[in-house]
Amino acid sequence: MNHNSEVYKQRYRKLILTATIPVIGIYFVFMIFPLLQSLYYSLFNWSGFSKEMEFIAANNYLNLAKDGIFLRTLFNSIKYVFVGGIVIIGITLLFTYVISNFKSRKLRDIVQMILFVPNTISPVALALLWNFVLNTRWGLLNETLKTLGLGFLAKGWMGQDYIFYAALSLLVWINVGYFIVMYLAAVDRIPMSLYESAEIDGATSWNKFTKITVPLIKDVIETSMVLWSIFSFKIFGYLFVFGAGGAGSDPALEIRNIAVQIYLTGFGKRTPINKLGYASAMAILLLFFVALLVYLIRKLVFTEVVEY
Amino acid sequence: MFKKISVLVIVVLVGLLTLSNMVYAEEGELVYWSMWEKGEPQQKVLEEAFNDFSEEFDVEVDLNWVGRDNLTTLKTRTLSEQNVDLVDKKAEEIYGALVANDMVKDLSNVLEMKVPNEDNTVGEVLIEESYNAYQKEDGTVHMLPYNFITSAFWYDKALFRDLSIEVPETWDEFLVMTEKMKENDLEPVAFGLQTGVYVGYFPYLTSVRILGEGALNRAAGDPSGKLFEDPAWERVGEVLYSFSKEGDNLLMENYESSVYPGPQMDWVMGIAGTFYCGSWIPIETKSAAGPDFEYGSFQFPTFEGGKGDPTAVESYPIGMSILKNSDNVELAEKFIAFFSQEKYAEKWVEVTKNMSPRKGVEPAPELQDAYQSLMKAEKTFRLYDGVQADYPTWYSNVFLPISRDVLSGNINGKEFAEQMRIQTIKHWKQN
Amino acid sequence: MKFKLSEIPKYLINIFLAFWILFTIFMFGWIIMSSFKTTREIYLGVWTLPSTFELTNYINVLTEFGLLKSMVNSLIVVSTSTLLVLVLSTPIAYVLSKLKFKLSNFITFSFVIGIGIPIQTIFIPLYLLMNNLKLTDSLIGLIWVYTVTSIPFTVYLLINFFNTIPSSLEEAARIDGATAFQSFIKIMLPLARSGLISAGIFVFVMLWKEFILALVFIGTESKQPISLGLYSLITKLTYTGDWGGLFAGVVLVIIPSVIFYSILARKFIAGLTMGIGKS
């Protein structure tokens, strides 16, 4: 594109202005401005019920730095990003490998669809159902293991030791289906000719995958990393209702991420904490971590959009 | 083109403004922000009462069946100065959220009001024990109940008869009961360690029995942690430790990984012998109970030398509060008095199968035992000894984690007392 | 250090994949089966068949609780929001993708970060703002809030999509003397049409599931969207311990979503592949 010509700039000026200004205006008024207000509230001690607020400057932030519970939820959030990310992207890549090798396009579409279905369903319903699946005594998982004679593998999935992985398994089940669709479509755009010439050289399907496919879908992999990082910090519905959280109890500390903790602190589930200023400070920090993470991912993952 | 788009944007915005159908309560309209969802039995009784009220006194009522998150969305209403008159929730939450932030008014004057269509005042028809735990020393009370819940150990009477198990009153008798259950392949106490509601019970109840009502509350609020130095706390810890698998193993097999509704299901299906829970449990498990299941309950056992009143029961009222800034304070007060009528209390018991705080209204047979213990009670204490309302962060960040630790057997009785002391000091330093 | 990743045999992964698919199908089969059981039967055993395939659970759920109205509400709100989001997001995504002007990188980045803004953070200030506009507890207000909060994500998705449409076609048009608008409307949009339809379907499903904004902005029960209806249903039924009824309710809500998705699956898949698939 010729960026230098004045004529070009003139022509596009109108389009740029019309396209961007209203939307940026809306975005600013309805999202950025409330966010700034939230930043303002984070400097106060505030219950959220009345306009009475007590100015305490950066105290909320200082307390957060010392708050064991908050730090634990931050640690959990990071665990979800990295452990979850590795598992999800790993499984998605493996599935991409086999599904892209299916001979029947129809089979591929059906499998894709089944994998995706959990994404269409309400998080609250799914978390509750997962609860039933993982119940130690009655759950689908343990009952099945026992029926298959694998009873020794049946564990207390919702207990302190495993519940994080229990929650993670739900998230993995849902998100692999989400990202697989992106990955498969990316594979679609790779010209067959590249594979054909590799075959002539005697490459196995695994080689073809690792040496041709993966490098060429790197941009999609990066996009999925960015999206997962943002999503995992923000996940709320699934974790809020997971496990004991279903009824009138707070979700177990082991599975809480920052988004859940923000809600519990600012509004409370049944324990009336109502520290909205403190919760706002948490939210600002959450955004900061998300921005940092996104920045690091874009910097560290080497991407080059390859054109054909 | 730019002009065209700007015009479009303006038209859309204007359209939005004119077409919006804002629901603002009108003058003299009584606004109720309910914790119940449409379709729940409680909602039906309340709706009927409000409609009757509306007819009898010729007032408009605006009923909002918000659900259990009503206190969350209440904030948006109060901040934007939309009128809300009546709100309800369990007393612990009302006190923790609304009373603590000075949002609701004192209702002691309502106690003096006459109940419409009857001869007595509200104070005369309500069982005092249903709300006096929440009454301050100066007599002010910020919520008046229409539902009364207490907690207890629930059991199947038929099962106890079959196995000739006696209902225990003291801790020693309780241990005898658990032994007998174990002999008969029953897991004594259903429990879920990952469910906060249950975890809080045994620690607070043990402290109430051994150290007296209000002791936990005082100790929680003491930044010096000195109140936890009382050796009785070690005893509390030891009792809790004995529940755990490292102690006397009184809890059901998978208690560490059991989450709602696991424990109550295991109990009602006959795997566990007892279950400690609030008096909502019969109705919640009725559909899963076998045909021969007979609901019965007994109170948390007493301890030798314990300072707590042996007849004391937990007070878990659910009731209404009136917002201070309400436009219709008098109407709201009138409704509270109106709802205290006998006919509504009877309907409440019949439809919701919960207990009514009104004198002389017999509850469902499943709740008879619980009701009797309320009648006998000379004292009542707040749910969680009031720490959930008064010190919610402490409850959540100190009390529950340490309770979980001792109930899982990770720490023993002595460590329990130590941890409570240390963590309380730490907590107050940061808050 | 050199790691040699030895070849992972396809059949192992295929077995794993088959297990995954079977599990998913089982899950849904089990939910459907349980919806016909009584509460006691659900706990008696996972694999037992319901004694009678009674429809009591379904009848109860449908008559007692207003799920039908909430489905209609969702349909109105979510469709309108989706359309609005597309109208607002497409031009700006095009501009940010194709025309590199001074602030374009910064603006793109701020939209990406916008995806990360948690709703709990902004819903109180947003509520107060919408309240001043007299748009709370109204379907139109909810439409607006849904639209606005979906913009960052949609813009990001569409930027990725536009990135793959070759610039050559536009350049050719420009050389021929077309104005910016003409180039956008006559050439870009038709090419992007399938991508836009797909993005729309994608946003639709996301908003269909959304519940926290609905919880905050809708007070009147008759205006509840389905996600809120389901949430209320779950709350109601857990408090009465009617697990069979709960499953029936869940099935009733899941089925439209799944059917809707199956029919539109192709377009759907294409939507997620924006920026990645063939244009």
C-alpha cells in the first residue's frame, strides 16, 4: 500500500473518521469511562450501598500486596493460564494432527461439532453437571471407573488436592472444542502442494505435521494463547458455581481466580463482605496482569504471517 | 456520507431514549425486593399476602422476585436512588450487609404495632427467641422474621428404632451413638469439607457450648488475639480434631471431597447416620428419601463444664427489613405487621414446610423436634455466633480455613487454638 | 539441550479423541436420562434406567416457571445486539486492518485489552450511567449493554479476518479511481459477507450464554433472558431438592442451543476461522 501519497490520505480520511470515531466514542463512554471510575473507587473504602466513601488512597493496593487470599487467587489465575494453556493447546494440537488427517470431510465436521457443543451451553448448567460427574461416591466418573474395574483410580476429585484439576478439566473440555475449530481452519489454508513435495521426500505424517503444519499455523497458535490468557483471568460463571459453590457457599479457595474473588469481595455470595473499593483495586490489578501477559506473549512468541 | 452516518447515530440514540421502558415505582407504591424466585413456595405465600394487603389498604405494590442475589442488585438500586422499601434475607446477611452500612431502620416500634384484624401486637404474637439474638441491648432490632430456621443433627427415626440407638444429649452420649453406628456399618456424620456452610457449623457450635454464646464473636473481634489464649479453645480444637479421620473418625467416608448436595444425599439414602444442617433439610431431601424415612432431629451435644446454656438453640431467622431512605416507611411497617397475621403464618408452615416465628403455629411433623427445642430454649445464639455478619472477612479468611484444617486432621486441637490466635492477630493488622 | 520428540503414534491420539467424543455424548445422554428420573433414582445409580419415562419433571418445569417467555426475550435481545455489534465493529475493523494510520496499533491494542475488562469491574458505574439514561430494567438497555461489551472482541476477530483478505483487490479498485467508501462497500463487504455472518453467529451464541449483565440490568421477571431464567431455575430447584426437575430444565434450555448450533454448524465453524480460513 502506498502510504505516501497525499491523495490517498485524503480519500481515506473520511472513511477512517466515520468508521472509528463513533465506535471509539461508544467504547470510551460505556467501557473505558466506567473502568476509570472503577479506578477512582479503588482509592476508597466503600460498601457500594450508599454514596458514602472513605478516601484511603493507595491503601487498598498496599493491603492487596499482603492479602494471602488475594495472592492465592492470583497464583491460581496464573496456574490456569499456564497449566491450562499448555494442556489445552497441547491437546488441541494433537487433535488437529489426527483430525486433519481424516479422509472423510464429513467425519471431520461432525467431530468438530461435537467438540464445540459445550461452548454453546450455559456455564452455570455445565458447572453443576460436572459436579455430578465428579461426586466421589455417586459421580459418573468414579462409578464408571469402578464398573470397568479401575476402582483404584477413583479419587476424591472435589477435595483440596484435586479440585483445581477438576475445575481445570471442565475448562479444558470446553476450550479444546473452541480452539480446535480455529486450528483446523488454519490448516485448511495450507496448500496441498507443500505436503505433496514432503511426501515425495519420504516424510511421515508426524513429520509433515511438525515440520510443515505447525510452523504455518503459528499465528493462530499465538492468537489462541492471547485469547486463552485473557479468558482464563476472566472466567467467572464456571468457577462461581463449581463444587460447593453451587449452593450457598463460596467456591473453594483452590479454584478461585481473581475474577471470582472480585465478585466475592465486592458483593459476596452469602458472606456479606461488600468491600467494593477493595474489589475495584483487584480489578485494576487484574487488567494490569492481563495487559502484561498479552504484551509478553506477543513479544516472546515469534510470529510471521506467511503469505502465499 | 459522514453526515448521513451522524444523522443515523442521532436517530438511534433518540430512539433508544424514547422507546426505553423504564420501570420506576410510582408514588405510594410499596416496593419489595425479594430474595425468593418466582415459583418457589415461599414466593407464593408472600405474593398472596401482598395482594391481600394491596386490596385491603388500597395501595399499589411492586413485587420484585429477584432471587438470592437480591442484596447485590440492591446496590444498583440504592445508589441510583430508586426507591426500595422492603428487602428480606437471612438475618446474618441483613446485619452484615445492610445494618453494618446503616441502610435499614430499627423496627422495634413495629413490635408495638397491633396486628391488623387481630387483637394483639406484633411483639405479642412473635416468639421472642426467633429474633432476640439479633436484638441489641438498647432493644433495637433491624429485621423482623417471617420464617424461622434453626440447625440440628438430623436423623431417621425409623433407623434409630431399628438399631436401638438412643438420641444423645451430651458429647459422651454422642460418642456412644457414633460407636453404635459404626458397628452397624453406618458412617456416623455426613459432612462436606469443601462446602463452607457446613464447615462453619461444628467449630462455632462447639465454642458456643464450651465457652458460651458470643465467645467466638468476641474472640474474633479482638485484635490482640488474647481471647484465644483461653485454654478452653484447645478443648474446642480437640473436639473438632476427634471428628476428623485422624481423630475418632466420626465423619463420613468421603467427607474431604464431598460437595453439596453430596453429604445430604448420602445421609438421606441411608449411608450416613446423621447430618448437621438447617431445618430446611427435610423439604430439600424429601424427594430423595425412602418411603419409611422419618425425620427427627436433636441439638448439638453439650459438654461437661461447658459455659453455654444447654438449652440454647441457633437462631437463623429470615425476615424483612425496611430501608432507611424508603419513601413508604409507614406502609412498609404496616405490611410487616400485616404479614404477622395467623392466617399467613399457618399458610407459611403449610406451603413452605418451614417453621413460623409466630406463637402457636405447629410446624410439619418433620420439624417437630426442632420446634420443641426452640420452645424449650432459654437462650438463642446467632448463626455462626454472628461472626459472618460482624467480621465477614475474618469469617472467610481466618475461621473457615483453620476450621477446614482441623476437621481434615491436618492440625490438632492445640494447633487449632494457636492458629486462631496467630491468624486473628495477623488479620487485624492488615484490616 | 536437545529434546527429540519421538513420534506420537496416531492411533493413541485417535483413541483419546474417541474417548473424548464418547464422553461428551455420554454426558448429554446421561443428562437426558436423568431428566426423566426422580431425585431418588438419580442417586441410586448412574446407570439405572428411569423406572418410568414420565414427563412430570418436564411438565412441572414448563408450567411453573416461565421459560418460554425468557426464550423469546433472549431471541429479541441477542439478535438485535448481534446485528448492532456487526454494524459498529465492521468498519472500524476494516480500517484498523487495512489502513495503517498513526494510531492504529494503539487503538487495536486497546481493543484487545478491552476484551479483558471483567464485567464485575464496570457494571456498577455502567449501571449508574445507564440509569441516568433511563435504560435500566429494559430490554433495549440490555441490548445496548450487550452490544457495547461485545465490541472489543468482535473488532479483534474481524481485524484478524480482514487481515487475510488480500489487499490486491482493493488496490486494484483504488487505481481505478474508487473512493474509500466505494471500495469498502462494493468490494470489501461482499467478500466479507460470509465472515460477517459467521462472526454474527459466534457473537450470538456468546450473548445467549451471558448472564451476569442480565442479572444486574434486568429486574422484572418478565424481561428475563433465558440465561437468567436457567440460573433462577437452578436456584429454585436446588432449594427444593428437585434434581430431576433441574435436569429437565437444563435439557429444555440446552436443546434449542444445540439444535440451533447443529443447523448452523458450517457457518459457525467458518465464523471462528475468520482470518484463518479461505476467504
